[in-house]
Amino acid sequence: MARGDDWTSRIDGIVVRITGAQAVIDALRREGIEYVFGLPGTTIMHLLDALAEQDEIRYIPTRHEQVAAFMADGYARGSGQLGVCMASRGPGAANLAIGLHNSYAESVPVLALVGQVADEIYYREAFEEMDLVKFFEPVTKWSMEIHKSSRIPELVQRAVRTALGGRPRPTSVSIPLDVQLEELDGVGVQTRFRHRHPVPQASDVRAAVELLESSRSPVILLGGGSLTSRSHEAVVGLAEALQIPVVTGWLRKDAFPNRHNLFLGSLGFGAVEVTDELVREADVLLSVGGRFLEIDTKRWTLISPKTRIVQVDIDTEEIGRIYVPEIGLQGDARQTMEAMMQTLSGLRVDSGRLEERRRRCTRLRDRYEQEIHLPKHERESPVPSGAVVRALQDVLDGSSSIVVQDAATFGVWIQRYLLFDRPGTFYGAAGGAMGWGLPASLGLQLARPDERVINVAGDGSFWMVAQDLETAVRERIPVVNVVINNFAYGNTRDRQRSAHGGRYFGVFYGNPDFAQFARLLGAHGERVEHSEELAPALERAMQSGKPAVVDVIQDRFEGLPGDLAPLQAR
Ligand SMILES: Cc1ncc(C[n+]2csc(CCOP(=O)(O)OP(=O)(O)O)c2C)c(N)n1
Ligand SMILES: [Mg+2]
């Protein structure tokens, strides 16, 4: 869009002065923003007015600010665009914080727009006054406040670019009330600009390919960056061409087709032995867009000091932050993988070594398939977790669906046993926030309307945000929620069992009938007490075309797969 070609500030060629609030929305519109998720408050009423005056950006009101922030996060992940959330000063801003914390931990581009007390009365502890720049600093890439309306177009547009550029992360912009009312003319708007991703040096790419080709027991480890850059095809191509087994990071299991002969599992809590062993014994490890998480690396003990690392990352600061690589390739994962493929095509690959690797991969894959064999469950009611995995697998295999996993014990079952064939079909919150699932699913569903989003949440997690099922109904967002209902904070209950002498305290509670609750709000509701009811209930929920809740009743001690003790915090 050309400079000065704006929407609110010119009518028939005459410059009309606009308010700061209008300039904010105009700047978002210029950046191609499609949705704003928010909850009103005194200091953002003019921003709401400005949103109401236009019809390019859809505003979705939520029932809690954390939901607005999590929706922005889910929308950003599903669309690859910026997610925008909006809240008022003080309490509204504080409620947004959990969402930004999670997006920051997960490298998701979200912009938080927040109102602020007027500059006129600042620093007197005015009603709901809080230093928002400081407050958001630890959970944003850039936290700032605008004190002059004429700077709004420049700084809002820059906050958008900053969130999206390099390693994506949240930014926050707070705007005092009087700055929103202060008029400006349309001067200052800038064209929409996006940073290009860096491309690694050709000599480094060649060195990396040669190292991989000549290695004895190489492994490829895929992190979130490989998914966001859509490097899927190139990664499969490289792994096949060099016969290198592939593992993914925690909650990134969809980064490689799980039924592919070279796939050997997902790292993290619940990883099977062969997956860990492969990484432990690798002589060369190619990390693609990953961060060597505490959970993936078993608190940084899994990777041997002898392993030679090739690290691909978009962010210079990330390369060598934890492990110093032998070769660091700063670049977008897809472009880097493509460059590696290109280089490989000009090299001679030792066919004897390739054959040896192929045989090794087949042996490893056989072991992997045995280790992920779903254990047989002894009873049908209440519903065991294995039965839920089977039902979900059937849905995933038979439809175009996306599984979203909230923070809960059932996640370990997904991590081990559920198989994904396509990238972008599995999302989880590595930031750890309970309650992320439902709102993130709503955002994802808006971004990906042709697929059906299934949020799999613990009862504790679901009930943290359940009020926003009303948002789903009102805004017609047909997300299916499978609530794994063990009437407990199961994850914490299990810690009390294994590390606190079985002294259960503060972990059990009562729940309403979630199916009835759903129907009360106008959603579709199902209650499932026997395993055989699960598949038909899921089918009816999917077919209803409405937001739905499938309340899966479990034993109050149902939790991890049998062989696992809970992860202990130290
Ligand atoms: C916002 C937030 N508060 C607390 C925690 C700590 N925590 C992690 S899992 C969990 C219990 C989850 O319960 P539920 O959703 O019912 O899942 P379950 O473990 O029972 O399957 C708690 C309290 C957290 N991760 N996030
Ligand atoms: Mg529970």
C-alpha cells in the first residue's frame, strides 16, 4: 500500500484530522491485521469506537483477557500472521499477562494493545495505574508506550514488524487515554514491510552436509522453527537422501510424518527409550529450529559432549546459547534445508554407508513401533486414557482435523501414542499454561476454517476458561472440546503420590456435568462413561456443526501411562 494512501485521514482529497485511537486501528489495518481479540475497559473505549467504524478487522469480545491473549496466540500459530489482543490498563493488562508469557516462551508473534491512564495524571497512583512498560518487559521482545499521537502510526507499525521479524515473539503497546484522543493528521503512515529471513553462508551449508554424510550415527532433531517455516518437504527429502533418523522436540510431533520409516519419536517427558537412546548416542546431531529445552534434553543431560552439533536457527542469539555447535547455520529452516538439499545434489554419497544406515533405521524403527504399542486396558468404564487415544486416532485418520493439547497429564499419552501424518495438525503449549487449549483452539479454528479443531483438555484446565464456550457459541466457532475428566489436578496429585508420601491435599474437587453446561450455553454436549460410547459421541460432536463438549468420565486416579513416574521439580 502506498505511503499516504490511507482510509480515515482523507476524504475527497481533503486531509481530515483523526484521533490517536483511529490512527492505531488504521495502522493495524495497513498491516493486514484480520482479528482483534479483547475485553473492554475505560481506557480502550475509543479504540473500540475506531474498530466499530471499519469492517476490515473483525473484533471478537471474550469473557476474560487471558482468553483474548490465548486466542491471539492460537490465531497466530494457525495463520502464520500476527495475533492481536486488547485490554484496558491495570487489571485488564494483568489478565493478559499469562497469554504473553506463553507466547514469549513459544516464539509466537502477538501484539498486546493496552490502554493506560492519561499522561495528564500519570505517576500519582491514579485508579488502575501501573507501569505497563515494566510489567510486560519480561514477556515481550519490545514493550513500549506512546506519549504523542503523531508517533502512533510509526510505532504501532514497528511493533507489528518487531513481533514478526527474526525470532517471532510478543510486543506490547500501551497508549494513555489522552494520547488516544489527541488529533493528528494522516502523515506518518508507512508502507507494510516485512523482514526477510537470513540465509546461511554456502560454505557452512556445504560443511554441514559433508559432516552429516560422513557421520556414523547421525540424527535430525526438529523444533518449532521447522514447523513455522514450513520446512517439512525439504526435511523429509534430506532425511531420505541421507537415511538419517528423525526425532522431534516436545509438542512438535507433527513436524515429521509419524508413520514414516525414518521417524523415531518425540523427545520430552514420556519419550520412549529408543528415541532418547538415538539422541544420546548420536555422533552428529542436526538441530532444526529447536531450543534444546529442559524437557527435551532431560535437564541438559541427554546430549553427549562428544556429539557434534549442527544448529539451524533464525536467531543468531539462539545459536550456541546452550550447546556450542560445530557449525551454526543462521537462517530460516525451510530455506536452509532447501540449500542443504541443493548442495547434496552436487555431492557423491557413499552408497555402502547409505545401505548400512538404511538397515540401522529399519532396526530402530522396528523397536520404536514395539515401544509405542498402546497397552491393553483392563476396563471399559470409567474411560481409560488408552481408549481416548484410539478414538482420537480414528478421528485424525478419517478427517481433516487438528489436535490441540492443553497442559495436562493426558498430553503424555498424545506424546507417545497418537500419530500425526501432516504438519500443522498438532499444537500444544510448551509455556505450560493451563487453560490455553480452548482459547487457542478458537483462534486456530478462525485461522483454519476448513479443518476441525479438537481441544483435548484436562477438567482442571478446561474449567479455567470454560466461560468462553459462550464466546465460541456467540461467534459461531465450532471447536470440539474433549474434556479428560478425572475430577482432579491429576498432574499435581501424582507428584503428591510419588514425592509427598501420598498426602493428597488441594488436588481433588467436584465438577458440574460439563455436557449439560455446554447445552446450557447453546453448545453441543456429550457425556461419555463407557469406552464404546466415545467414538459415536465424538462423531455426533463433529457433525453438530456447533462448538461442542465431550465430557469423558475417568477414574479419579487415572493419569500417566503405567510405567511413568511424574516428572519431579527440583
Ligand atoms: C495456569 C497454571 N496453573 C497451574 C499449573 C500447574 N499445573 C500443571 S498441570 C496441573 C493440573 C492439571 O489438571 P487437569 O487439567 O485436570 O489435568 P490432569 O493432570 O488431571 O489430566 C497443574 C495444577 C499450570 N501449569 N498452569
Ligand atoms: Mg484432571
